[in-house]
Amino acid sequence: MESLQPKGEKMRRAIKWISEVKMVEKSAPISALIERAALRFNLSPKEGEFLRNFYEQAE
């Protein structure tokens, strides 16, 4: 069963979580954090791809 959160909310939470973890685990590869976030926040493959593109552009 899908959560009742709006889709945008899941993405905002995932980005916030990745940012917080990255501050603590500075050497953690962003790809591993994206995979962990996708599982944690039940993101679709399309949302995971969006996160990869988002962080590639940020570098």
C-alpha cells in the first residue's frame, strides 16, 4: 500500500535525508545514499533517476 504522502513530499524528505547523512558521512558515495533513500522513502525508479540527475548537476 502506498503512503498517503504527496509525491513531492517524498522527494523533499529524501533530499533532506541525503543532505543530513552526507554531512555526517562525508566520504559516502552519493550513489549509495540515493539507493538507501530510494528504499527508505519508497521512491520509484523514475524518482531515483531524478535524484541522480539532481546530484550530478549539483557537483
